[in-house]
Amino acid sequence: MLTLIIGALMQGSVYGLVGMGYGLIYKASGLMSLAQGDMLMIGAFLGMTFYKTLHLPFALSLLLVMVIMFTVGWLLERVLVTSLLAKGAQQVYVILCTIAISMVLQNVAMFAWGSNTMQFPPILNFSINLFGTTVEADRLLVLAVGILFMLLLHFFMQKTRFGTAMRAAAQDETAASALGINVPMTKGVAWGLASMLAGVAGVILGPSYGVYTAMGALIGQKAFAGAVTGGYGNMYGAIVGGLFLGFVEAFCAFYISSLYKDFFAFGILIIVMIFMPNGLFKEQVME
Amino acid sequence: MNQNTVLTQQKGAAFWKKNRLSIIAIAVLCVAAAVMLRTRYLAMILDFICIYTIAVTGLDLLFGYTGQVSFGQAGFYAIGAYTSALLSKNLGVPPILSIFIGALLATVFGVIIAFPASKLVKHFLSLLTIAFGLMVYTFVNSCSALTGGPSGITGIPKVSIFGLELGSYQSYFWLVAILMVLVLITKKNIINSRVGRAFIAVRENPHAAAGMGINVAKYKIMAFAISAFAAGLAGALYAHMIRFISPDTFTKDQSNMFMTMLLFGGIATMSGSVIGAAAITVMTELLQQFAAYQTLIYAVLILIVLFLLPNGTVGLFSKLKAAVRKRGQKRKPGKEGTPQ
Amino acid sequence: MKKLLAILLAVLMVTGMVACGASTEETAAPQGSETSAETSSGAAASGEAIKIGLYGTITGTNALAGEMLEKGATLAIEEINAEGGINGQPLELVVYDDKSSPEGAVKAVTRLVEVDQVIAMVGSNSSPNILAGADITEEAGVIQVGAGTSPSYTNAGFQYIFRGTANANLPNKAFVDAMATNGASKIAIVNVATEYGTSGVASVKELLPDSMEIVCEEQYQATDTDFTGQIAKVNASGADSVVLYGTTADSALMIKQLRAAGFEGYIYGPEGLGVPDIINVAGDAANGVIFGSGAVIPASIEDAANDVEKAMLTAFVEKYGEMPVSDVVYRGYDAAKLIAEALRNAKDIHDPDSIREAFLGITNFEGIAGTYDFSDGSGDGLSTARVYIVKDGKNTLFEG
């Protein structure tokens, strides 16, 4: 039972981390990226390269990954998305753009690192005895890092000037730019933060999952599901939604059927959406 | 009598002048199809283009015209395919009938999905359709007793019409081509009808549409039903063409492919779905020679096209058309100044 | 609008046609050039290349297996050509991606049969994809030597389909025997919900003796990464052994998470557990994994199980600079070599039935995975498989 809860918390916090990225992007630019899962994968590969191949300390590797992933996300928005919209493309074409980006990322990773599963060395190589159940420290690390980044993001958005600017820009672009806020900048930063969060999730998942090109595909989709259930565009909603999905999955697999796990997990999400039309956290779902 | 002939001739000439491009195009098309049908491989590609066009046309009505996104079309595609395969193989229903039963069952599911979907907006709708696609996939992959599970279904009967068996890709082409044309004509009629205008109104501004007395939910459900029918029809046609189905065909990649085809071709146009389906199908075949690099090249090509033609390939053709018209108008005025 | 539609259609069709035509020409071109090269050098008059097809999962999630299949077959073809080809005619390999989907396989197979007009092909490493294209090759009389392990496509009445590796029943039988040796009694079965996993488990269940009781059956989806629920059930069932039927990435994760959750018994499975990545990813957790397989990638060339394997691995390392990462490479290699063997013995290589007869006449062919004998007409050539155990992070032969 406890392992079940820990597993659910770990999986849930990963969904939450990646899911917050969807929320950020949507809040800032009203768009949707389908490449979040692949950002996670790239982050994992980069982390592995720094930590395992170049023997950098873990904290430094994580920091480097954050910087690189932030830049990648920021460039993606600044270079591709913005110019696409500037060319008069309808917003939906951004979806196609991110589908293509997702394929590019997967294939680039395949040629850069190979298509086999790689081992990410353990970060904390010991187990902890929690109420009679052994738990790998790395799994708890996922949870800890997940919570840490959620808190960091919370402070960044609420307490810093730039965070406030981002929130303002998200609420009303025109008013915000009238007040001297650099709105395009806030959009770029939002995309950057989103891909950074996914990258962090990739690095901390590496030791538990191994690193391979397809690792992000399903996580990306489920994180999206979690974010939507929680209340899209609401940071805290994404976390709660992610955790909710993590629990539903783990308990469905245990109590109902592991084979039909996804069937029931998504079925429950649909029911929740219908009966809690605002998401778990308030956000307009219906009109 | 004589006068009549002259009149017909004049009429004919006018018709020719007005439609000469279409006539030439159709002629070229027929010749091209005839040539292509001589080899099985090219015939197969044509079959696939027609099948994909049917599914993408449905998606266009839903997404392009009504503005309801769907990332779960593979679910309807699967329902059509599995229903028709199972009915014809296990219960001996003639395939030509089971294909339509499959499409109808997909429509039923479309309506069921549409009830909650018609109330949802934006990302919640995306999620609902993604969830639907995933649920159908999980079901066909897991319920081995009914669907054969991951091993799929082999030996799906061939289609025969009036005792004529459509076993080869060449003969099958006529069936899928006729159905594709029917679907396209239906689409055109829908668009030009009250329903089509309601669809567009819903897409443009659901609140305004409701204010004008349009039953928004009803039209959304209708659009879902139509797109589900088209996807189900395409799926059933696919099942009887390949005569083997397994869950691998009905993943989210298939849904994304339909979406890519539609966006690549251009949304809310008559030709977009055809162009998109054909271009993507031909492109993936051409890229085969790049072996492991093909997906990368495919993705980069899509990005390039996206940047050159931000609104799908149809954007290019409307630009071209405008350019041709401009040139034509510059040249023509002296001879015949009739405005279009 | 109508006009536009028509023009577009036409333009498209023509581009499509030109495109497809171009690809036909392209594939035809090397053939022509080779012919002229042969004749100018004054070799045998019939120096035209014989085309052999190959299709597999070259891109996508199983890209690794597809890549290995292609490399194995390429290596075999190069060796065959270096030894003088088929009675003086070199072999040429045409490779297509089946995109890991049945419809991709149908496109690839049709193209191989119709456009490239191959006389034989190495079939996909994915068994459902072989089934998808089976009708086409059967109708055209093109030999297909599959690289998938599922029992489904042999013993199924196909005339021209053979298998270039072990039928999953063999490794399954081998590891079930090992389970009996180890005195397993309470079995938990965990498998991936793909054709490979479900057909494999069905075969295992038939092989299990009465002395073993299945106490728990769990499945997971190929893309799953967290198995908390399944593992909790396995542990709760009190199983002493686990049969794990999965593919590389998911098996490695499952082994790791099973061990982390405190499972200490043996973990049994098919050749999928013998892929080096399992040990790479699962590390120490992989110790105590026992699997049946035709052949595994050894830790070094010296550890190869037989001379054919040693020679092949030496050539592979020389050509690609590293050891192969999956036993699928052996399947490609064996399949191509078997095709060459049949073609050499065939009376007329343009007559499908004569090639088929030659194939059935293969009774003592030393491949990497063992000695092939196709004379029973079932399509399967192997009759034994070996059992390995992971000890101290190395695959070693299992002995009682």
C-alpha cells in the first residue's frame, strides 16, 4: 500500500512538473505545445551526458540542463512560433509546428545518442526504510525535486517582479504592454520555463527509468491530461491534476486491472471533466 | 433545329471557356489514374490516398469548419475497421454492408462523445478526444476475446459487389474512389447549406451564433457525428483493403497523421484534405530511400512548408491563382474586358 | 473553387506519378550500372544483381531492432558477394521501413514485390507486420524469411514464409525447463500488451507443468514506465518466480522496479531479456534473470557460442566499430544467409517453387542461432534453444 502511494506520488509529481509547463505556455501565449514530452527526453539525455559521460557533479549537471533547456524553449518560441504567427498562420498551425518539432527532437536524439536504452547512474545510491517498506532514495528524490520546483515556481511567479509581469501579461496583453511590460519577453520566458521544467523532470527520472528516445511520449501526453484535469492554465491545478492522475493510475493497476489501466484512468478523467466542469481547480472548461 | 445546334455550340464554347482548366485537369487525372492503376504498388498508394482523404475530409468538417479539435480520430477509424472486420468475418455479413455498419457504429460513438464534447472548449476538448482515442486503443489491444488483442484479426473477407470481387488494389480503387468523391460532394453540399453556414458561425463565435438562434450544441454534435462517420468509413475500407488489422494501426500517431494531413493541406477548403492526404502519403513513400533519416526529413519538410506556407499548401495555390488572375487581367482587358 | 480543386488534384497526381516513377528508376539504376561493370570486366554473362528485400522497424520506438536487422543482413550479403554471390551473381539488398505498423508493412512489402521485384525478402522483426504482408508475398510467390519470433506465422499454412530465428516456443520451452530445475512452484506472469507479449505468454502457459501454479497474471502497456501497481500485486501474490515477457526498455525497468520493491526470486523470460541493454540499465538488479534464447550477444567476441557467431561478430566489429546491441542482428544475418543458401541450391531462381523446394531442402545449415532444418515444411528451422542466466552482470550459460 505504501509502495503504491509512493509510486503514485512520484509519477504524479513528474506529471505535475511537466504539466505546469503546459499551463505556463497556455497562460502566457494561449498556445499548446505537443513537444513537452520530448523536452523531457532531451533533458534526460543532456543530464546523462553531463553527469555520466563528463563526470560533472549532479547539481552542476542539473543546472546546465536547466540553462540549456530554458534556452531551447525560449528559442523555440522566439524563433519558430513567433515568426510563424507573424507570417499570418492561424494558431492551430502552432500545433502542427510542435508535432514536427517533437519528431525532430526524437530523431536528433536518436542520431546524437543512439536508439538504445541508456543507463543513468543512480544519484543517491541507497535505499531508505520507510515504515517497513524499502524505497530507493532516487524515487524520493523525484518527489522532493518535484515539490521544490513547484515551490520555486510559485515564488518566482508571486514574489518577483518578472513573475508579476508575466502574470499581468497573461491577464491582459494590451494593458500590460501599455504599462511597459515586455510582453513578447514574458512569452519567451514562459516557453523557456516550460521546457526547463520538463528537462528537470527528465534528469531526475533518468536513474529510475533509464534514458531512451521514446521515454517522453506517454509522459507528455499524461502530463497534459493531468494539467487539463487540474484546470488548464492554473499552475496549482496542474500539480493537483498530475498527482490525481498518478494515484488513479497506480490504484487502477492494483485494484481493477493493469491491462485496462489506461482505459479506466482516462475514463475517470472524462467523468471528472463532465462532473467538475471547472477542473479540479477553477478554470472555464465549458461555455 | 439549326439555331439550336448553334446555341448548343455557343453554350459548349462558353462552358469550355469557363471550365477548360477543370476539363483538362480531369482528363489529365483520368490518364494519370489509368497509368498508375497498371501497377499494383501505385494502385495501392492511390487506394490509401482515397481512404485517408475520406477520414481527413470528416476531420475538416469538424475541425476546419466547426472549430472542434479532435486528436482522437484513430478511435473512430478503429471502431469502423474492427466492426466491419468482425461482422463480415464472424457473422458472414457481406463486407459492402458491414463497411457501412462499421461507419454507423463509429457515428454512434461520435454522438456519444459529442454530448460531453459539445460543452467543452479548447484544451478540455483536446484531452477528451485524446482520452477517447487512447481508450479505444487500449480496448482493442486488451480485449483479446473480441478483437484478437495485439495479434489482430487476419483473413478479413474481400469486398464484393454484385458478385464482382474487389480483391486487387486496382479494382478496390474504384470502390474507394467513388466513395471518396461521394464524401467530397457531400462535404460541398453541407458547406453550401444552412448547416455549413451554422458550422462556420459556431467556429467563428459560438456566443454570437447562439445569439442568432443557432443551436450550437446541436451543430457541434452533428459535426462530430459526420467526422466519426467519415473516419469509421475510412477505417472499414482500410480493413477490407489490407484484410489484416491489429491495434498498431490505431495509435495516437494515426490521429496525429490525420491532423497533419489536414493542416498540411489547409483547413476549411475543398481541396485541402485531398492535397494533404495525397502529399503526406506520397511524401512518406518517397522518403523511404533515406532509411533511418526519413522521419527527421519528414518533420523538417513539414516545418519548412509551414514556414513557406503558413496556412497549408492551399495557401500557395490561392496565391498562385491570384497571381494568374492578375496577369490574365493585365493581358486580357483589350480583348474581352468581362469582369469575373 | 471546382476549377481549383481539379487543377490541384491533377498537379498532385502528376507529381505523385513522377515521384513514384522516379523511385522506380532510382532503384533500377544501380542494377544497370552493376550489369555493365560486370560485363566490361569480362565476368560471367549473367552478372546481374539479384535483388533481396528487407523490411523492418527502421524508425520509431523499435528503431534499434530494425537497425540491427538491417546491419545483420547487410553484413551477410557482403560476405556472400565476397564469396562470389549466387553462382556469380551478386546480391543487392533493398531496405524499407515498415514504420512499426501493419499498413507500413503492407506498403513496404508491396513495393518490394512490385517495384523492386525482389525474389526473396527478410521479413520484419515484428510478427504482426509479417502477417500483414503475408498475402502479398504468398500471392506473388516471393520467399519471405521472417525475423519475428511469434509462433503465429509459421505452421499457418503459408507456402513461402519461413523463419530465420527461433520460434518463441523454443526459448520458452528452454526456460520453463530451467524453472522446473530450480523448483519453481508459484509463478507470477507479467507481460507487455503487444503481440510479442501475449502470444509468448500463451505459449508459456501451455508449456508450464502441473507442478507450477500461476498465482498472478499482470500486463502493462509498451509505453508504460511505472509498474507500481503490477509489482505490488506480484509481491502480494507470494510468487517465488516471475515470468517476464517484455521488450528491452520496459523489461529493464520492470526488473529494476521488481528488485527495488524487494522481489528476490528468479526472473524468467525469452530472448528479449538477453539484450545487453537490460544489464546496462538494470545493473545489479539483473542478476538472477534466466532466459531462453537462440543466441545472445556475448560480453566479448571470445565468449561467442559457436564459430559462425564468432566470425560474424568479428566482421561486425570491424565494419561498425562496436558490438551489436541486440540479438536481432543474428536474425537478419541468418535470414539473409538462408536465402542465399536456398538460391544457390535452387534450380531456377526465378521460379518461386523451385526456391521453395531448395528451402525445404535445407537440412543441416549452421546459423548463429543453431542448426537449421526446414524439411518438415512448417516454416521453422530450429528445434533447440539455449538457456542463459545473468550472473555478476554477465550472461552465462545456465547449467542445471
